[in-house]
Amino acid sequence: MVNFFSAWKGNTGGYDARTDRAAQSASELERQVSPGRGRSGGAKPQGEAKTYTPEDIRKFFTDVQKGKYRGKEAERDRLERDIFAAQREGRIVTA
């Protein structure tokens, strides 16, 4: 059946206004749904982003539990956010 429609399309020039409108609508929908660039002017990383090993992550969270970051909450939060970002970005490597 596909061969029939392929042959027909080849014989008629292949333009179908309905298909063209559907493609335009799909493109417009994709543009509206797909995320664009963020509006924040966030800091761009200098050089390569840090990679973490599972051991680095275990040690960090063990240190947090032991209270080694007490009084250094900003540093703890920054490291924790970077670890989660590393997970999303594939920067967690095996040693």
C-alpha cells in the first residue's frame, strides 16, 4: 500500500497543501513547546566543569551528616547543587 502512495506522490509532484499546513502547524507547535534559552544571565563556567566520582559524592554527604559544613552552609549548598547538576550533565565518572 505504501508503494501505491509513493508512486502517486511521485506522479503528482508530491505537494499536498494539507500536509504542508500540518507541517507548518507542527513546526509552530514545536517552537511553542520546546524550551528556549534561559533568560538569566547566569555565570558561564570557566574551563571544564568539575567531575565527581561516586566516592566523592559519598564523602561529601557523609561530611554533611557529620557536621563538617556547619557554619559553611553556602559552600555546602553550592557543592550540593553542583553534584546534582553533574548528575544531569553526565559529569559523574567511575574512578
